[in-house]
Amino acid sequence: MPKETLTITDNRSGRQYEIAIDHGAIRATDLSQIKASPEDGGIVSYDPALVNTASCRSHVSFIDGDAGILRYRGYPIEELAERSSYLEVAYLIVKGELPTTTHFSMWQHNIKMHTMLHENVKRFIDGFRYDAHPMGILVGTVGALSTFYPDAKHVVALESRRMQTRRLIGKIPTIAAYAYRHSLGLPYVHPDNEFSYTGNYLSMLFRMTEAKYRPDPVLEHALDILFILHADHEQNCSSTAARVVGSSQADPYSVVAAAAAALSGPLHGGANEAVIRMLREIGSVDQIPGLIKQVKAGERRLMGFGHRVYKNYDPRARIIKRIAEQVFEVTGKNPLIDIAIELERIALQDDYFVSRKLYPNVDFYSGIIYEAMHLPVAMFPVLFAIGRTPGWLAQWQEMLLDKEQKIARPRQLYIGAPVRDYLPIEKRT
Ligand code: ACO
């Protein structure tokens, strides 16, 4: 049996070091024993953007980027999308197991008990400008919730963590719907616990003067699957933000607000919005070669393509593409789908994309569905945030319970000026 170790020779000193390999990783702290002199602090690993650094051990989700595999707690994403509901998957993500019938009805009840917002939160949302980006409203309002629930700061207390988890999963869709209604100047619609989690969200978004809003079951189911597909995704930018902020024992509202802020960028959850803007700009299939030319010249990126981990078709994109057809049967076809399909076809035959293993990611088709459901593009990352909330909470909780974790504090390689003499302002040129 070969040894699970790595032998390193330091050519500065000629010394050899044997370092353990566990789960295909060496511990970066094992490198600190490698010193050129006794005063030397030891070797550190340099990894901008943590491209090849595992920052934690996790049980939540698993991706095989080369094979295009995604599993939550061991269950393939395709099976969960086909057979489960979003709230059941949220339970799985947060608690680690699929619920029994009894546990599931308790979980549903516990989430539904927390869908309403304090009246002052509504007034807080009213304070945003009419054209405020809903993602900004979401980030700000979720952060503000920590002032409403001061018990949330007891992050070491299991009961407090459970309570904030229910509150956050319960309230996020309400905040998201109110952000949308605020942008249109429409009155807020109270949560209706008679509906499913997703049905209630659609009601809070779209109910007008009718006595009872009835969500279309196809759209309700499609949105439920979209939430499932977004529920967790390993150590992505926003989950990492959640872990880093949570590592200081900040309360979970601050943690989820920070994660949502990370999600808002166009290279992460903002990409679905950017895809629609790009497809609209293309306008028609005959304009695609022009865009591809710009992308290959390095002038712009093909939004919704490429992924740090997937070097194959993103399994979520495959499922979403299928749901799009079901949604269009209800809403009518979104003409952007033809441009998207043709763009995918051309890109996947082009050596630029093939050689770099750039495939459609989850954002390439999700926006087309949201648009067909009459949601404005600015709401797309907000929908992503609703789906991802259980993932952020699971990552946060896992980090808190992991005895190896400490406050996040990466090292740096200082490359700035050496020590300098301070000059008074009048002597500076
Ligand atoms: N269009 C064109 N070229 C691309 C794209 C793209 N979308 N993505 C990567 N490339 C190219 C890069 O230019 C680079 O080429 P080079 O080697 O000639 O310099 C190569 O592919 C590798 O790219 P990196 O930027 O090193 O890849 P990284 O893993 O850092 O980036 C990312 C991943 C940010 C997702 C990138 O692919 C991208 O910007 N995609 C578009 C935005 C997007 O869709 N984001 C959503 C991601 S999924 C999610 O967050 C839910």
C-alpha cells in the first residue's frame, strides 16, 4: 500500500519533510514547519481567490465538475428536482436528512409561522426609492432583521439557531415579494398559509384585486424546482461570504445579508440578469456570430457560460431547459429561448468554448423562465437568493459546529513599500 503522504525537499536547506495527505489534501499549516532559517515564519500557500484551497470539510453538497454531477447530502439533484418539493429539500439541506411525514409537517408549520414581517420592516422597505434594485432592498432588509431579533446573536445556542433558520426561510420570500411590489407602487400582499411555500410567494408577487389568487400549478411547480436547483452549491462566493462573516459569530441575519450581497454581483447570482440583457441586445439569431466574435476577441464574456467548478454541462441548466418548455405552454414562448438555444449550439461547436470547457451554467436558462413569468430582470437574483437561503444557513451552522474552524483570517504576501520615514504634509511633494 503506498503511503498517503507527500515528501517535500526544501532546496534552500536540503531538509526533507513528510506531510500527511487526507482526502486528497495537505494541511496548509503543515507547510509552516518548512523554514529557511529559525527566524523564518515558515512557508505559506498562496492561492488568490482560493482556486485550489479547501477551506472546510462539508457534508452539505457535492459537485463533480468534470462529470457534471451535483448532489445535496448525497442525493442527486435530478432525483430531488423530479420527486421532492423545495421545502422538503430545504429540510434536507439544513438538517442533513430527508424528513419523515411528521417531521415534514412540523417543518412546514414552523416555516409558515414566520412568513409575516413586522410592520416596521414594511416601513423600512417603504423608505427605499421607488427604483431601488430589489437585491439592494433584500440585502438591506435582511440585515435590518437582526435589530428586530436580538436573540439571534446567541449563535452558540441551538434553539436560537433553529428559530432564526425558520424565520429566515419563512421571511425571505415575503421581503423579496415586497421589494417587487414596492418597485411597482403596489400594496403589499399578506402571506397566505393555505398555499405551498412557492404558491404563497406567487400570491404575494402577483395578487391584485381578486378575493383569492390561484397560482398556476405549472408555474408553481416550475418555480419550486428552480428553488430546489439553487438551494446549495458547495463553497461558492456567497456561501464562502456566509462562512467568513459567520466565523466572527455575527448573527445569522448579518450572515445571510452578507451572502446575498456576494450573490448580487454579475459574476455570481447577478449573471441571470446579465444573460437576459445580453440576449435582448443580440435581438435575433443572425446577430449571434457578431457577439461570439466579440467574446473571442476578449471584449466581453458570454454571460451564463462557464463555471469555476463545472467543466461539463451544468446539471441544473439541463433540468431548467426542460422546465422552460412546460412553462412556455402556460405563458407562451419567450422568443429569447430561440436565441439562447442557437447561441448554445454555436458556442458548443466553437473551439474557443470547447477548449476552455465553457458550458451553459444554471443562469443561462433560468432568466428566460422568470421573464416568461413576467418577472422583471432585476428580480432574478432575488429569486436565486430565496432558493439559496437554506444552503447559506446550512453552511453557517456547519461552520459554527466544526471544532476546527476559527475566525476566518487568511494570510497575505505583503508586496508594498518597505518601512519609510513619515514626512509632515508641508514637506511632501
Ligand atoms: N465567456 C467567455 N470567456 C470565458 C467565459 C465566458 N463566460 N468564462 C470564462 N472564459 C474564459 C476566460 O476568458 C479564460 O480564458 P483565457 O484562459 O484565454 O484567459 C478562461 O475561460 C478561464 O476563465 P476564468 O475567468 O479563469 O474562469 P473562472 O473560473 O475564474 O470564472 C466564471 C468562472 C466567473 C463563472 C466565468 O466563467 C464567467 O465570468 N462567466 C460569466 C458569468 C456567469 O455566467 N456567472 C455565473 C456563474 S454560475 C453562478 O454563480 C450561479
